[in-house]
Amino acid sequence: MSRTPFHLGIALDGAGWHPAAWRLDAARPAALFDADYWVSLVVEAQSAGIDLVTIEDSLGLQTSGFGAVELRRDEVRGRLDALLLANTIAAQVPGIGIVPTVTTTHTEPFHTATGIQTLDHVSEGWAGWRVQVSARSHEAAHVGRRAIPALDPVAAAVGTDEEQSALIRQLFGEAADAIEVAHRLWDSWEDDAVIRDVATGRFIDRERLHYVDFEGESFSVKGPSIVPRSPQGQPVVYVLAHQQVPYELAVAQADIVGITPHSDEHLERILGELGDTELRVERRVNDPLRIWTEAVVLIEDTREKAAEALAALDELHRGTYASDAVILADTAENVAAQLLRWQQAGVTGVRLRPARLPLDLERITRGVVPVLDETGVLERPRDASTLRQRLGFAPATNRYATARPETAELIESANR
Amino acid sequence: MTTSSSSKPTKQIHLAAHFPGVNNTTVWSDERSESQIAFSSFRHFAQNAERGKFDFLFLAEGLRLRETRGLIHDLDVVGRPNTLAILAALAGVTSNIGLVGTLSSTFNEPYELARQLATLDHLSRGRAGWNIVTTSDAFHGANFRRGKFLDLADRYSRAQEFFDVSSQLWDSWADDAIVADKQSGEFVRTSGLGLVDHHGPQFDVTGYATLPPSPQQHPVIVQAGDSPDGRDFATSSADVIFSRHADYEAGRAFYDDVKGRLDAVGRPRDSLKILPAATFILGDTQAEALERSREISRLQVSPQTAISFLEQVWNTDLSGYDVEGPLPEIDPVVTAEGGAKGRAHVHTDPVATANAWREQAAAEGWSIRELVISFAAKHTFVGTPTFVAETINRHVQEDASDGFVIVGNTNPTGLDEFVDRVIPELQERGVYRTDYDENATLHETLGLPPVPARSTSTVAGAALVSA
């Protein structure tokens, strides 16, 4: 029986996802603003065959939740721009997906699209984009273009507060527009647009470049991209989603949706909601949506030691660490077993958030990966030359090229 | 200490490497010409410039593809990367060379761009630079949120305010704000974070920056505008002027003007470097170099390119004209719209330009193509490596410049020959570094004074407020 492949992503952030992780012996808190620190983490992931890494970001200092900025002295504060960091890493580490987080709320969609496209050229086909919405009022004050009222995530989730629901819909609508612009710009050059025809003096065939002519509520973009089509054509779009509105965004526009089940029942409910959403919302991407789960991971030799290590971190932090994702504090074998249970439930990958860096990354690569490998679920094209190939996506077609009459004719005659 | 010229100290030459642009200077109809977008091209270009100990490499910015008469211009190289993204990538494959990008103050927001430049400075360990440009037209605005809003007169005031807000952000964390003491549990000294609270005509920015001071604290600021406003901005805020006065006499006049403005505001003369753009053609003999210059200029101005330059003035189809023959006798079609978009120079009076060109061509006996070559494919330094090195050195020692931004004509190998043959000549004369100083920032490589040290006692209460 051939198994469905299962894909592995690592979510990199600071010294790890536990807010006290920077205080451990193995942590390198003074190196968080050095490229070398990040390169060494990605090399570790790449050499173990991890499919992709993501890099967290926001347009402001770290906060917990959606509240105002907290100038806490005991947590990591400060962060490099993820898109730029991704490009520095990609120039040095080949053969692993590099997926920076970029917000759609205050950024220029044109800059974001060309930045990710450049990352695809630099990495020679391993770029992705973790789309994020900024609902924090202090981030809006950094740009001063609009005011965003303080968000109450509970009220927004249950949908009882009209204003909060409208705000969420507006922000995710803008995110959908930003992804749409990116998808169009990424196709705005056909693969063979550069012709270098000395006889006619033309470097490009401008018939193979396309205006994208996007007009939305928050912005309009004429195009074409300044960047020629990149190796993947369409870099991989990842959306983390916890509720209905982001589910709709993911179903319409994402290649991969990250979900955060806390139990088997919870997973079943989320899969059901995503399934219902797929019936209602038009999908604008060719490949079927991939569903990945997310989990914070802390690994020790025994379950007891893992629980102790987590408790010790919580004590250092003087509070219990809570996450939107489930926290797996366990042995490598048990973490692998949980991933396999998710896989059997129809999940196609996981984005693991190491509680401690580099410690839990190494325990994933050296402990969890070998266990999974034995089961055969990690079988995949090892010679894949792009992230899309590695994840088993079909080659990206070009919406403008297929609309050309002669191309359409070719396809038609080939089908005859 | 005397100021007479005989005892004037020998100046050290500063050089920048301009990545081949998307104009006719870059020859693509040549077998050595490689991809304009593959990372391998950028890596080669950067590593070659670093081999030549250049101060920095320089990238222009693409905000929209050029158009001629309503169509995407297809005769020159088209397509380039996102400026910040490619510079960050190059930071990963170089160690010493400065990384300077052109970034618009019109189609960016200060909080985000200041953060990205600080990130680039961290990633490169102090090698970031920013060529701050202004853009005002709706043509480029069509790709951005702000669209077509900026009055010409507001361009420099926006750039100045953009720079001022960026500086506040760069200065807002104390040098010792990051403690990262595992024992005490203090990661950041919160009193070392200053709140930026800026409210001005162009920007409202309130909040904390996300990064501790980068190695340079501020990126090196480059300015390229030539107008009085541009020169004033450079005098107050820039570290390098990227000028177009490579000609000896014009260079001396410009140098004198700008350094005089520095005297007037009490800035040291060597705190602002003037680097004109310059092209070069080498040969084993002067005659061979001249012959190569002629050949390359014909590649830079293909028959179609020559016609296109004329059409930008005539604003009508001239494809029936023979480029090896005389200029059209018909007059330009004058419309309110004008012909070329996305170019720095727009012809404001096409009829006068056409008349002047016709007169000049007739006087020199030039064809259409020869006329276009005379202004669009003129090479600054043509000769043997020794001649080029001596000419560059004379310009610098005699205050026509502090060095040059060298523009090659092929991507990515256009500066290989310069590094192989001209750089050693400059080094032999003792006017150019034989290696970088260890761990030098770009400020230090350029011989600029450091950004003034700040107090390490910034407190949140003493917020950086500006009205």
C-alpha cells in the first residue's frame, strides 16, 4: 500500500517558542540579530530533509496575543525583517523551502510580491510566503494611515460584536486582495518573455508581459511585475487559520492551511468546517488545499522529563505558557506517533514550533525524523529541484499564457 | 598646517560598482551577456566587485517597467529584482563590500523601510546604504497604495521628513538596550527603548522600533538629485552624492559648489563623498580602446534603439527612417502627454530639441545613429588601463570628484576587466586600498565620520517627540 506523503515544516522564531527558552544554556540570545544564527538553524533543518522553514514576523515589537505592546524585560523583544532574513539564508542554504512571514495589512502588495519573487530567484525555486494579517492597533500607529481599534479575539471569534466582525472581514478581505495581486504579478511575465532577438533589436516579446489591472478597496496595482517569472512561477502560500474567516481565505487563495487542533475531536471539527467552506467558497488555486497541523514541540528522553522541562521553563517565566497550538512535551517517539495519527486522519503535513532553539529543532531532526522515516511517510522526490516539486504540487500554470489564443489552440490540438 | 595645494595630502579614491541597468548602456546582444535576474549573475557581480575592493555596489530600483508611447519598452534589458531582497541575499555571499540600494521615499513607509534598512545593516554587519530618491508621478504610483498624490514641490520635503523619522527610529534604542542576561532574566532593558512619536505633514508614526542599533546605526545615505533642493538635502543629510558630472570641468564646478555648501553649514569637507557615474573602455593601446569604444557604442545603440530615442522626441512612428541617414525633416508631434514614461529625462520642448539635434548632426556630418551615440553611448574613460587609472586619479586629486561609480556594459562580467587591469594600477600608485580593513563598516570603508554616539541612558520617559 502506498502511503500519502507527510511533509515537515519548522517554525523558527527567536530562541524558540517558549518565552523563557532564551535563558537556557543551549540558547544563543545574543545572536538573534546575526545572520549566522539563523543560517545554522536552517542548515540543521535542511540536512535532516525538513521540507520548509518559516520565519515569524510582525510590523512591531512582539506581544502576547492581540493586545498593546508590552515592554517586558524578561522576554525576547526585537526581530529582524523576515523577508530580508529569508533572502540572506536562501543565498547560503540550498534545497529547503524558505517561507517568511509578511503582513498584508500595512505593506505594499507590489513590494511584497516582488520580494517573495526575488526570494524564489535567490533560492532557485524554494520560496514561500506565510501570509499574515495585522489586527494590532499599535502596528497601525506605526504607519499612521488608518486607526485599527483594539481587537477582542473572543468577541471576534464568536461573532457577537458587529464592529469586530466587520474589522476581521475587512482585514482578511485585504489579505485576499494582496494574495490575488501577488498571484497575478507572479504570472505577469510568461516563462519565455525574454527573447534577445538581435534582428529586431528586442530583448523581450512584450506580448508575453501582462498588466494585472487589479482594483480593490484598499489598493490598485497596474503591473506587470518588475521581476521576471521565477523558477516556481507561483511560490507556495501558507495561511495559518483558527476560525471561519481565515478558513475562507485559505480555501480561496492558499496552497497550505495551518490549523491548530487540541484534540482528535477538535481536529475532526476543524476538518469538517474546512470541508463545508470548500463547498461554499470558490478556490482560485489549481491544486487542492493541503491541510497541515501545527504544534509546539518540547522533546526529552521520557515524557516525565519533558513535563519537568516545560514546568521549569514556566517557572522561569513565572507563568504557564499558553499557545494557540497544542503543546507536545514528550519523547521523540511519542511526538512522531502523534504526527502519524494526524497523518492517518487526513492531514498532509505539520508545522512544528520548537519550544527551545536550537535544542528542540535538533531533537526533531535527530529524533522525530528518523522514526517517521522508518514508516515510509517521508518518501518524496529527493531530487526535487523546487519546493513545489518537493511538496508534490503540479507545476504552476500561467493564467496569462493559457489565455493566449495560440497556447489555447496548442492545448486543444494536443487534447484532440 | 598649510592649505597650499603643493602640500595637499594624497586623497584615497573611492569606487562603487553599479549593477548593469535597464537602459541602452547594458549590452545584451553579446554572448557574454547572462541572465538579468538569475542570482548567479548578482553573486558574480558582487564577488568580482569585492575582489576589486570596491567601497560598495549600487543597485537602482524598479517600481514599474518603462514604457515608450504607451507600450512596454522592449529594446533594452527589462526586469530586475526587488532591491532590498537582493541586497539581503548578497549580504550572505559577501563579507566586506557595501550594499547600497535605491529606495523611494514616495512608495514606502518610514517605519517599515527604516526597519528593513536596519535589518540589512545587521545582516551585513554594517554594510548597508540607502540611495534615497523621490518619485512623484502617477505612472509609478499605479502600482502602489498611494497612487498619484504627490506634488512636485513636496518631493524633497517628504524625503526629508521620511529621513528624519527613519533617523529617530534608528536612534530610539540605547546601544546597551539588549542585555540578554540568562542569570538575571533580563533580555531587554526596557528603559533603553525610546518611544518615537512623530506627527508631520507627511507622516504620523507612533511606536517602538523593533531592532537594537545596527552596526552602523544609520545606513550610509546616498543622494543623486542635482537640483538646488537635492544639493541642500545632500548637504544636510547625505554621506555620498551620486553625481552625473564625470566631465573634468563640470566635475570641479559641482565639487566646488557642494563642498562650499558643507563649509557653510560647518560640516567637514570629507564627510560627504562625491562620486560621479562613469563608464570605461579598455584596450592594449589607445587606438584599440577607441576602436572598441566605437564597436560597443554601436551595440548600445541598435538601429531600433536609435529610432526609439528619436521617437521619444518626435512622438510619432519613425520606423521608416534609415538610421545611417540624416535626421527627419518633419517636426515633432506635440501633445500634452509626452512620449517616454519611467525615465529620468523627459524632453520638455520637443521642437527645440529636434532643431538642436538637426543642427548638431548637420554640423558634425552625423547620421541618426551617430547622433544618438553621441549622447546615449558616450564612454567616460577610454584608453589603456594605465591611462584610465591616471585619469581617474587626476580627477580625484584635483577635486573633480572623490572617486567614481563605475558602470560596466555587460551583465554580470562588465567590471571583471576593470578589476583585473585598472585596480592594480590604482593600487600601485598608493591611492586605492589593497584590502579592506578587518570588520570595517561601510562608513569606515568610505572614510566617513561615525554617526554621533548617543547616550546609553535613553529612558522611555524621555520620548523622542517631534512636531
